[in-house]
Amino acid sequence: MTTLPPLPMPLPKLASLARQKLPCSPSTIPRSQLIKEKDGIDHYLEVNFKGLSKEAVAAYRNSYKKTICVDMLRDGYLKSFTELFALMEEWDALREAARVRSIFWLQRPLEEQPDKLDHLYYYLTRAEVAERKEFFEDVYNNFHALACYFNNSEDKWVRNHFYERCFQIAQLIKVDGGKKEAEAHGHMGLLFEEDGQLLEAAEHYEAFHQLTQGRIWKDETGHFLNLLACESLLRIYRLLADKMLENKDYKQAIRILIKASEIAREGNDKKMEGEASYYLGLAHLAAGEHETALTVLDTYRKISTELDDDLGLGRAYEAIAKVLQSQGEMADAIKYLKQVVTLLRNNYQFLDAVRASTMLGDIYNEKESQEEPQKQVYMKPQSTWKNSMDFQIIQNNETEASF
């Protein structure tokens, strides 16, 4: 998700005064001017909002956060005020919970982050104006802008709140053929995926995929939405399949990975199609379906060769070698593992080379005693790559020490 560039946001009068009162500002505001502004706001609220007392208004006057709330009320943005107030209460509750759990409590209070308050004021009030006119696409765009702005580790829960708001509004948009609804399903899928709710995430990603089929829609970064939907759905299917394989539910895992392979072919992306074949091949291997596993993994080998993807080719060879080893075809397994070691050596993948060399040694351990001398030959790469890697680490440490 790409964060939108900051927009020039005109501040209401009282908020502008409060901005000037912030500790970072060297200027001061005459007390008489502040008192005059206060009296004017009190009178306005008394006349227009009968349910608010002066005490209630005073509770939101002293800090910039409180000033923003008063501005919303003064200008008639009751819905924006309600949403902002609820967010601020949750913000304080989360900060307090974090403080109790850890002494390393680094998140600043919201009142000390005026830029965030400015963004909330600006986009919430614009969304409210658009909603009054039933311009639901504009409402969606403003909530989406807030979700993008808060897309960071500290404020992810705020991002999630506005993704949920986008999803609610997207159901009301009827003029774009379902594009905003598709995007909203993609966002909701991400929320559930990050929370570990894989089945719920899959439902949203499936809706995302279905709505984008046959469409040439792009997101704000220029990526095709259908391709993003395919990638998201494949990722969640793999996670679901991993859970199924852990529980030895091989048939269900294979079924969902076959579906993933079909979606990958539809996405017209060879690398994605190859990855889907790789995971499906491993599932067939886990289920003991060796011949099917070889056929599927050979598809991955062909695609990797076509793409000149040496690392992908190495993965294919290693997986094929595991299948052959399971079938007792040790000579063929060794042949493929030799090619793996060569590819890893050429691409400086030292740790993977150690693993492949160890696998070769394990295979030779299973062979008859007359082949024992050859075992030492192919155990040698393990120490060679390890020594090379250790040398490189030492050399890097010496270089850093010299500075």
C-alpha cells in the first residue's frame, strides 16, 4: 500500500490559533485574543447545540486535540466529531495497555502529534460532507487516504479502522462496476490475514478475485488489481495448505493447491505459476504420491528454465531429488543434487549449498559400503562452502572494525 503525498490542509480559525500555541512555535498569542475566541465559541455552541454545556466545551479547549474537537462541533461536523472522539478514546486505552505491559513505552500521546490530528480533521470532515450529498466514492477516497496515512506499525489499528470504513462504504458505490468493492475486499483480506484468521481472509480474497476477473483495473501504483488478487489468493491458499499438511489432511491440501495452480495460470504470470507448481509438488510428495509429484515439479523445472531463474531451478532439482530419494532412486537423486550444488556455487548461496551437500552425504550413507569413498568427495563441498562463508564473515568484520 502506498501512502498518499501530503495535501495542503486549511485549518479552521481556532485550530490555527492552537497550532501557534504549540511548544514548537516561538510566537505567542495575546491572552485577550484567546479569551475573545473562547467567548465566541461558547456562545455559538450554546445557541446551536443545546445539549452541550460550557463545562463540556471547556473539557476540549486546552490542548490541540481538544481544539480540533471543538472546531468540528462548531462547524457542524457531528459525525466526524463522534468518530474522532471514539478513535481518541481507543488510542488512550491502547497506550495505557501498552504502558502496563512494558516499561519501554514509546508511543506518544495523540495530542503531541498535531499532523495526525490535522489529517483526521481534514479527511473526516470531507468524508462527512460527501456522505451528506451521497457522493459515496468521495467518502471512500477520503477514508482510503486516512488508511494509507496510518499504514505504519505504530498506527496499524487506525489503518484497519479506516479499511473497515472503506468496506462499509464500498457496498453503496454503484457507478464504478465494483472496483472500489473489489479493493475493499482486498484490504479486508489483508486485515484478517495479518490477524491469523485465514479462512476469513480467503473469503475476502476470493471475492476480490471474482470481482476483478476480466477487468483491467489498476491500483494507484499502476498494478493490475486482478494480478494482485491472484497473488493474495495464492498466498492465503498456501498458508491454509500448510496448516492442512501439518494435520496430515493431504487430500484437502492438494485440492486447495490445485485451485491455486489454476488461479496462477489465469494470472498469466509464469513465475507465479511456477511457484504454485512447486508447492503442489511438495504436497504430493508429503502424501506419498511420488509419480504425480515428479510430474508437477517437472513443470516448475521447465518454467524456471524458461525464465532463466537459477535459484528456482535449484529448488526444483532439490525437490525432485527428495522425491527420487523417497523412491529409492539414489543414483538419479545424486545427479540432481550435483546440479543443485553447482547452481548454488555459481550464485554464492552458501547456506543452501551446505544443506544440499549434507543431503548428498545422507544419500551416500544409504548406499552400499563400496560407494563409501565417494561420500567423502561430496561431503567436501559442505566444508568448502562453510569455510568460504566463514572467511567472508571474518573479512566483513575486519572491514567494519577498520572504520
